[in-house]
Amino acid sequence: MEAAVVTGETAVRPLAAEQLYRPTDLSGLVFSTTAELQPIDGLVGQARAVEAIRFGTQVGKAGFNLFVIGPNGARMQDAVKAMLTAEAAAKPAPSDWVYVHNFADPGKPIAIELPAGRAREFHNAMHKLIDDLKSALPAVFQSEDYQTRQAAIDESFQKRQGEAFSALRDKAAAKDIAVLRTPLGFALAPVKDGKVVPPDEFSAWPEARRREVQAVIETLEKDLEHIIRQVPQWETQRRDETRQLNRDTAKYAVDQLIEDAKAAFNDIPRVVQFIETVRTDLVENVGMFVVKSEDEESGAGVFRTGSPFDRYEVNVLVTQYGDRPVPIIEELHPALGNLIGRIEYIPLQGALLTNFRLIKAGAVHRANGGYLLLDARSVLLEPFSWAALKRTLRRGEVAIEDIGRFLGLTSTVSLEPDPIPLKLKVILFGDRLLYFLLAALDPELAEHFKVLADFENDLPRTAENEIILARLVATIAQREGLNALDRDAVAFVLEHAARSAEHSGKLSLVAEQLREILIEADFCAREAKRSVISRADVNSALVARIRRAARLRDRTQEAILEKVALIDTVGAHVGQINGLSVTELGGFTFGRPTRITCQARPGSGKVVDIEREVELGGPLHSKGVLILSGFVAGRYATDTPMSLFASLVFEQSYGGVEGDSASSAELYAILSALADVPLRQDLAVTGSVNQHGEIQAIGGVNEKIEGFFDICEKRGLTGTQGVLIPQANVQHLMLRKDVTDACAGGRFAVYPVATINEGIALLTGISAGVRGPDGAYPPGSVNRRVEDRLRAFASIRRNFISQSNGGGAPAN
């Protein structure tokens, strides 16, 4: 292969092998394996993000929550958690929170704040109090003193009632009237000879006698009615006396236990207040401790039926156990209930029951006083969660919301727990596109997430940074329990990091990719019974990763090799060129050549993009074709109307085409068709072009070169084959070893091209040509041929129009 192609203006030389791949320089780091390297702590190469995270976590004003963005696989959550853990160690643990029964309004449970670690103590103290009362109160009410006093009250009632009825009977007996108790109540009847007079006999008495007896009975009935009216009053008085006796007895039993429960919480006024409320309620409702309910007697679960004892218990919502640092909570499933808490229900006999003990904490409760880590996409995908999170941050308190009430699906009575004051840092994680879309579509984002922490994708590939990344590799291997890597293996991993960054002068910071490679390399080493990971193990891991994902690539190459997909790698053709494209599926990226063809004829100055016409071309591709029209119109035959009709197409392309990386190849095809000069098919082209004919950088340059190389190698390298790339992409080259070896041996070449003139000269072997002082291109140059052809097209078009107008003057 010739070392350079002289174009008449510049000489395009193939890149030297050392320009195709940059090896790692570890000369400044002395080690045999990574076991000898000091692990690195903190974030590597993320000074900007570290500054933002530190600011966001330390400023205490509302709204200064963080939104952390970066590339997928950057393990941002792990990195941020490591930073937060270090900061949290110096901060005091936040308060505990409990819910207790609201005796004044049971539907609105009361939230009580306690010092860190005291909630469980409070819960246990109240539980012990209730257990003690369940034993102590029945014993007190079964005591001889209580029974005696209760008997005295009952006896007093019975005596008063008995004396009243006895006096009535005596009064009635003196008038020969008997007081009788019947199923319907009390009755009065006349008596004769000590026996009650039957109604028939009474009817036979003389009229005057009957009237006299009836008058007496009416008088006695009034006395009986008066007594009967007094009985409920006496019963009420008896109950009041019994209730007071119960209060006095209960107070005697409860006071000491209550004082013992209060003793440990005298420093917490809200707890003392609640215990005093419990004392009052216990005294007023002591009967439930003495008389067993039907549920208890039948063995039914106390909690399941909503036992009256539940209201004295304590629902520990959040506790920090005192010795723990501030919480760092990562909620992986931020559904509404998991995020801000929920109220659970228990079905019983067709109804849904709940109480304050069924209030469950959400991630916001658990993280209150600390940090809450959320994946932004997960929050947005959960109904109601994003809106609830913003409401919570705006109000500065956590209010449990029942989703059933929002949707109108709940007909049962629910609770309205006290909201809990919020002191929390929320940290959202997402990719850049999600953040920018959310910022554009939701103006409230800026209100609540004022701090942006943007993780770098890569860092400059200096000798110092290579050493830092080598230590990061050692850290990952140690953390994952992998075998140590030798020097060559570390160097190869760093070189792959540069390829992943798509820049020979940068190193990828996507830690998850490095971790996956190290795990697979460790597997290869263990399979080979080696205790140290070598360069060969890393290479085997990378090859295996490609092989697992490369079925589509292999089928694409197979179609080309079998000439199902037409790609020439030898010879030359007019208006035909090999363009290069990149396909990415499932994280695997590969390049492949595509034939681009052009047909040209006289016309109205239009370049037809067939891909666009059939709606297979995307907007960026269509933009690239329009730029070609501008280039041709602005460079050639500017004193003559454009009279060109050219059609461009990606042959055998049955899917969408997007991007402008093939625009230079399309322009070469147009120039070839116009100049009627063949283009070399042993060269493939990538690169975009502007209206001035300058070749611009594109992405995926490594994969594109390797995609064409694979086809050429399988057909047999001729020594003339190669790829034209933009000169600006030289810095991005990190090619496979087989490609660099072929280039070093002169069997393949990579040409850096800066302008269309350089490219067309290389592809045709003819000088592109530069306008001389007379404004004309040199005879025989490609540009001269193009311009002459366009002038010929214009002449043909003028003649055609003239003939169409009957030989008259040409139409305007």
C-alpha cells in the first residue's frame, strides 16, 4: 500500500499504528498485582458533583434538595451513599415518633415526638402498664373490702325499696287490700277472710261496697305509682354510688402503676400528658378490665376484634435506637403507601376495621431527619407519588394520604393522623434526558430540587488519572472479593475504559462497566485455575461479552459475505460508495458498511433523498442531505442556475435512517455521478460535512472501522483497503489489536480526512482541484469535471425549455 496519496493540494497519509491505539502508562505506579495497591475512597474524578452534593446536604433551607444525574451504570447511588455515610456520622440521630390514641377524637390519632431511642421504651412501658392493670384491677375488685362496700350499697338500695313496698302493703292490708306482683307489674285487689276476692265475686257485691273499695284502691294506686317512680331514682343513685366506689377502687390500684410509668418520662411533657389522659380514661372505664368481653371468653384474638385495651398501646412509627447515625433510606419501590406511609385495614364480618395501631411508616418517615434516596423514574412511574412528594416538601410535614379516598373507592371510616414535621433531604437520581425533560415540563422541580449534581462520564487520561483509575480497579476487585489483577491486566482494563469513553485521551468513569468486566475476568481466571487475573483473562471476558451479544452482527456480516447484501470491497464504480453506520442493540454496538448510490441528470436543482421521500429518513439525516444541496449549489457553476436532479439512497436499507454521519459519503457519491469518475470500493467512508466542504466528527468511529475491517478480513485483505474518517476523530481511536496489527503490516489503512477535496482525491485517484486566478478549476480535476457537467445540464435545460416554448426566448 502506498504511504500517501497526493491530491494536488494536500497529501493524505494513513495513520501510523501508534495513532490507532494508546497504551496505558503505569510507569509511575510500582506494583505487581492490585493486592499491593491502596484502595481509593470517595468519588473518582467527580469534583463538580462532590461540591454540589456537599453543598446540597449542608445547606438547611427548604427547597435545597438534590437531583443527581449522570450516565447509566455510574453507580451514583452507591457513591452518594458513601459520601452521606461519612457526613451522617457526625450528626445526632433524629427524633423517634409514635402514634397514640386520641381519647377526645378517636379518628385523629396523636403523634408524639421522643428523643432518639426512647420510642421503644415508651411502648414497652405502656404495654407493661396495661398488662399489670389487667392483673391488678380484677384482684382489687375481688377483694373483701370492695365486696363489702359493694354489698352495703346494694343492701341500702334493697332496704329502701323493701321498706317502701312494706309500708304500702301494711297500709293496704289495713283497708283489706292486697298488693300483688303480676307479669305485667304490680296490681291491687280486695281481700276477704285473708283471700283475694275473685273478679266474679267482686262483681256480685253491692254497688255501694264496690265503689267504696274502688276509691280505696285508687288512693293506694297513687301511693304505688309514687313508689315505682322512685325506684329508678334509687337505682340511679345505687349505680352512681357503685361507679364512685369503682373510681375510688380503680384510682387506688391505678395511681401507683401510673406513677411508675411516668417516672421514666418526666423529661417528655407530651408523654406525661398522655399518661395522665390514660389515668383518667382508666378510672372512667375500669369496668372493661373487670368484666371479660365475649371475644376474650371465646378465645377470639384481642387485636383482631379491636380490643378496648388497644387504645392504651403505643404504635412505634419510627425509632432510631439512639446509637445509630442519621438515617440514609433508599426506597426502591416508591409507591404512595411506601413513600409517605399508609393506613392498613383488617376485614371482620364484612367490614373493614382500623385503628391508630395500623398506621404504617413510609420511607419519608424512616428518613426524616436524614436523607431519602429515590430513583426519579421509579417515582414518576408510580401513580400519585410524584405529586405527593412535592406536597410533602411544600408543606414541610408528612401527612399520610389514603389513595382509596383519592379515587373514591373507600367507603369505610378512615383515620386522619396528626402530620409529622419534616426535616429531610431528598436526593433524586436519574439520567440527564429525564432531568432536562422534567425541568422543562414541571416548573415545580426548581422549587423543590434547587441543587443539581452532574456526574462526569469520563476524566482526562493523564498519567496521574490512570494511576487513580488503577486504584479504583483494585478497590472494586477487593470489594467484590475477586482475584487480584496483574499489571498487564490493569493496563488492559484502563485501555478498555478509554475505548468505552470513545476517546483515547479520556477514561470512562462508568464504574458498573468496570465491575462487570472484572467479575467476568475473574471467572475466566478461576476457570483456568489461576489465582491472579491476567491480560488474557480480561481479553477473554471482553471477547465472551461480544460473542454473547453478537448474533445480529454475525448475521449481518454473513449476509454481506454471501452477497445477499451487496457490498464491494474491490474495484471502483461511478456514483457508488461504502458508507458506515453503527447499530446499538441491548448495550452492544457494532458497525457495518452500507452501499450508498447516486444517479444524476439534468433537472431543476433538486437533490432527492429517497429515504426522506418514503419517510425512512430522520430529521438529522434529511438535514445532512440538504447541506449537500447547499454545498453543490455554492461551489459549482455559481453563475448558472442549478439544473441538477440527483437521487440518493441507502441500498437494501429496510429500516429507518438517522444521523448525518454518512453525509460526506453521500456527497462523494454525488460528485462521482456528476464527474463520471469511479469511486474506490476498497475504501469505506464516515463523517459529516458542512456547506463549506469541511469533514466533521462523528460517533462510533471505532466500531465503524472494525465493521468494515471484519468484512475485508473475511474476504481477504488486499493491502489497499481502508477507511476514511474525519481528522477530528483521530483522537477517539482505540481500535482492536487485530485492526492495529493489520494497519502496522500495511494490510489495512485508516485515513484522516479534513475536507471533501482530500476525500474525493483519495477515492478517485484524481486531484480534486483548486480554483486558479482565473476562477476556473484545473482541467481534468474532479471539481472541473463536476462544474463542466453542471454547466452542461444547465445548457440542456435551457435548450429544452427553449424548444418547449416554440423556439422563442428561454422562459425565466
